[in-house]
Amino acid sequence: MGMTALNGVGIWIDHQQAVVVFASGDRVTTRTVKSKVEAHPHFAGSQVGGGEKKYEERFDHQLNHFYDDVIGQFGHPDAVLILGPGEAKQQLATRIGRVPALAKASVSVEATDTLTEPQLIARVKKHFELKR
């Protein structure tokens, strides 16, 4: 079978979207996954039915759905690099940790600001070069 190229996935993520970068061998492809998560409304206090708590629950539910969508893009990578500014990256890492099929993948999480797609691709390439 010869040398198997590392099958790595890099993700830049926040609560609005994820950009997934697939790095296998010398080929890099990207895919963007949009979340359906609503932006947090400002509560005016006239909310019926415990608005804030209900919102939080719905928000978590939508986020988990979004993370599952993102994870569904991966296939079975050997390694996953998760980048992003907020807490989404950590939440995604936790979610990945619960997927039996991904138990063997090594997961790295790094805080970054917003990256353009070319910057993201460069980061992912560099990360996985070092890992080979």
C-alpha cells in the first residue's frame, strides 16, 4: 500500500459558520457550513415562558445540530485542528470527543481571530506538515 498520506481536517469555527479544510496528501479542499443558530435577541423583559432560559436551550440545541453537521463533513480524519475566536471551537472539540468513530483522531484547538480562507488554508497546511 506504500505511504499513507495523513488525512487531516482543519476547521475555523464560530457560532455562525464553520470553514472546513480537508488536507489529504497534497490536495486541499474547503467547504463552508452555515449554522442555523439565531443571533441572541435582546430581551425586553416582556418574554412569556421564561424567554432567556428557553432561548438558551434552543440555542444549545441548534448549536449541537450545527456541530453535528460540521462533524458529518469530516469522514474519518487522523487529526483535527480546530481554530476560532470564541467558545465554539471548544464546544466542537467536546462534541468530537463523544463520537466513537473519531476516538482515534488527535484533536488540537487553537484560538485565532477571523482568518480569511487563504490564511486558514495556510495555517492548516503548516500544521499538518509538521505532523507528518
